[in-house]
Amino acid sequence: LEQNYRSLGHILDAANALISHNEDRLGKNLWTQAGQGDKITVFRADDAGVEAEFIADEISSRQRQGTKLDEIAVLYRANAQSRLIEQTLLAHGIPYRVYGGLRFFDRAEIKHALAYLRLIENPKDDTAFLRVVNFPARGIGAKSIETLQKIAEDSGISLFEAISQMEGAARAKLAAFQDLIETMAFEFSQLPLPQLIASVIERTGLKTFYEKEKEGEERLENLAELENAAKLFLDAEGLSEPPADGDEDMPELKGLTGFLNYAALESGNLQAEEGTPAVQLMTVHSAKGLEFNTVFVSGVEEGLFPHANSCESEAGIAEERRLMYVAITRAKRKLYLTYAESRMMHGRYYDSGPSVFIKEMPDENLARINEKKRDAFTDFLNRGRLYGGENLKKSFGSFKSDTQPEGGNAPLRVKSANGFTVGEKVVHRKFGLGEVVALLGQGEDARIRIRFDGLGTKELMLSLAKLEKLN
């Protein structure tokens, strides 16, 4: 009963040592005749962005060595962790599927929050209006909405504008919703985008609604991750700084418009279809009963795995340890444990550190890497890594592969667009002198990739980037 026919020796030895710390655990030790195999790779990253880049790079490397993509899984304790991993795999052109769940921007709570933001930006957006006018419930019934739609259609106006022509009790409830949107729109001119999102989650009742829901904790974590996504987007697009003298365009407005365009683009990038080889992304809970050649367990740090809500009791820690045991024994041949020294929460970085679970595994089963690169990677924070993908290759050739897999969800590349040409020199007011290295996408989704002197490569939305050509 103790012989294991799936995992190799180093993985089983670490699992046995880990679970031995649970006092209620029976004295059962798994073993194998298949050999020790590779040691478990433990990767320390400065932040979650570097962690995600490492995972993508290693997946590419394993694929070149012959491992099929559908034999690779990335596990995470919290569902909200998937956003950054999804985004990074997409940037690397690596097909993936979210097992047993939805992609980040396809989750209901994210769609609701984005609908409020779209309505704040454009009150005439009827699709956004219909999604949230009665969510959370405000006592606005289907009959009232039908009446409102009839008025809007007859008058040739938006649903938001038609509220003023409603009568009776329905008008009072709709007018209260209208006031809410207008108040938040005013706040928008005073608040940075991440704080606006936090305000929307609070003021609209989304937070209270999900606090009462059975799976509400996970949904609230996803909404908090939306704040992080907004902050990272603003940083990458150079929209976090105040406008320069004489710049009439408000950076907040450009930021919201750009972020909504970005979110729409992300939700439009579909997962790999069934039957197509793809990396599997899933929570540890979803991984029970499954096995893979190669497994990455991400976010193995204090407060995340073990989860902060489970650290208040020995029983909670023991249950988290059992979850970690499940996670690491999903791997047959190669296991990676990754963690970040800092992780963003509500748009701000907070220090974290390696999980106690890593400390409970014997050193002889672990191969630790990147222990001494923190200073070098700190400079990486402001290089737009999430919206680029070529940054590390220049500085850490052995860390990032030179060949990225073809196909997948890679955007269309062109040699010239919107008056810019690959190879020409441009100047950005914040990032300085750079060279255009790629033009991606078309129309409103068009992006420009620029290698800036001393800053590495950034990828910006052409509709937002204020660039001057260098004569």
C-alpha cells in the first residue's frame, strides 16, 4: 500500500517529511522503485511577475526537451493567482486551459465590476447598464426594465438617459442607481484607478453581497486582484505619473479607457480548445486525483499557502499541509515550488516570504535557485514585464529561452502601423529614448513594443502612448 508508482523519490521523500508534521497522520511513508529523479526546484522571485515569467520560461524549456504541454500543470492555492499566470503564458504564446473554472476576466464578479467601470466611463453603454442595474439586487424588476427599454427605444436615447422619463416607484429606484453611477463618476476624477475600483466594489454593494455568499471569499480575492491588474497596467503604460505641463489629457481618463480596452482584449483571448495540447491551470483543490509529468506549485509563501485564514489554528495549518501534500504528489517526474518575496495586494506591494512548508522539506530533496539575484531583479519592477515579454532575455539569457513556442494566442505582428516602423527611434516623455522592436495587433488593440535605453523593453498601447519620432 505504501509503494507509489507515480512520483519519483525526491518528490515522495519531501512529501513524507512534510506530512509527518501533522500529528494525526498515520505512520505511512510512500516509496518508489523508480529512482530519485530530479530534485525539487525551489525558485525565489522578487515578486509575482518574476515568478510568472520563470514559470513560462521553464514550461518552454520543458517543451523543447520533449514534455507535452498537456503533461504540465500550474497549481495555485488561491484562484486569483491565475490572472498573472494566464497573462504571462499568453504573452509567451503558450496555450493553456483553466481546469474546472473560468479564465480570470471571464469570472462573473470581474464582469460585474468591469460593467460598473464601463458605465462610469460611458453612461450610454446599455449592455453594461443591463448587467448591473439590479446587481446586487435593488428591487428593480423585469417589468420596470422593459418599460425603461421601451422609453429608450421610442426616444432614441440610452437606458441611463431614459430614467428621467420614468414614473412612479420604479423611477425612484432607478434614479438612486443613476445617482450612484454619477457620484462614482465624479469620484473617478479624484481617485487613481485602483482606488476607484476599490470604491466601486464597496459602494455598489458587491463586497457586501459576496461576503454573504458561500464562495464569496474567493470572489473577493479576485476583485482585489482586479485592483492589482489596474495598478500594473498604469505602471506599464506610463500612466501613473501626473500629466506634464500643457498636457490636456487626463491620465486617469486615459487609464480607465485603456484598462477597459485591455480587459476586453484579455477576455477575448480564448483558452486553447479541447483536444489542443495545452498547459493546465488549476487550484490545488481541483487537482485532487490528477497527475502530471511536470507540476509547478506557485505562491508557496506565508499567508498564501498556508492561506492566512487557515493560520489561526493548528487544525487549519494541518489541513493546509494536507493540501500541500496533495499538490506536490501530483507530479510524476519534475516538481517546481515557487514563491515571491513581495506580492501586490490592493494595488500595493507587501513583503511575504517562503512558506513554512518549504522549511519542513529536507534540503537534500531541494535545489534552490535565484537566491542571490534580488538586486538585479529589483530593477525589473518598472520595466513593463507584464505587457512585454522580452525583458529578461536580454539580462538573463540562461533564465529565459531564446525561442518561444509558435502558435497559441500570439498577436499579429506587422512591420509598420499608425505611422511607426520597426527599427526607428522614438522618444517617450517618461521612459526616454527607445527603438521600436515590434508592432502588434490592429485597430484599437494595436500595441507597440519599444526597447528603452537603460529600462529594457516595454509594450504600450498605441492609442495611449505619447511618442515622438526622433529626427
